[in-house]
Amino acid sequence: MEALAEEWATLGLGFQLRQKGEYVANVNWVDNIFILAADLKQWQFMTASITDLLQARYGWQWKPSSLEVLLHGVSPPSEIVCLNGTNQNLEYKVVQRMEALGGLLSAEDPTGVLISHRFGTVS
């Protein structure tokens, strides 16, 4: 994973933190992997890279029911985002909200929904 993260950093992939000018490409928590990309093309490349790495190194495959994608400022090609070119045909459900690391992420109001969720007032 470290070599892959270094490759992504060299290529300038990920989500840029404006205050620091650094990029965050992925967050791993237990058995969850969150890929952060600037656009759909980056996300597809990064997802294919990590899928191939995990398959080759450990023989792991994704659990189809757990695949979700939250898009912000990007129009999805369909309700299901498909990723071909890996060892698996991956179909991601496009969601408007996603719970991650104790927070609720939202495409509509990222900051407001996250804060409301943390205070238990999200609808």
C-alpha cells in the first residue's frame, strides 16, 4: 500500500488540502478503504490500481454489496458506476450520503450534514 500511495502522490492524484497544498488520496480504517480523487478519471485509475494490488498480493476481492461511491461536483454516468479493466467487474452504487469514520458525508451540503450528524441533529 505504501508504494501505491507514493505513486499516487508522485502523479498528483487525490484531493488537495488547500491550506497545506498536500494531497490526500486514501483513508484506511480497519477493513474500509476510502479513495479520495479530484475527478472520476482519477478515481477509476486509483480504484483499479488498488483492486489489482490487493488481488495480486493477498488474493482479496471486494464484497459487491459494500461498494459505494459518493460524488461531489461530478455527474455520474449512471446510477451504477462500473469499473472494468481489473480482475473484477466492479459495480458501485452511487449514494448521496455515506457514513464514514463516525461522520456522515454528503454531496449536497458536505459541511452542514457532517456537523449535524456529529451533534445528532441530521435529518
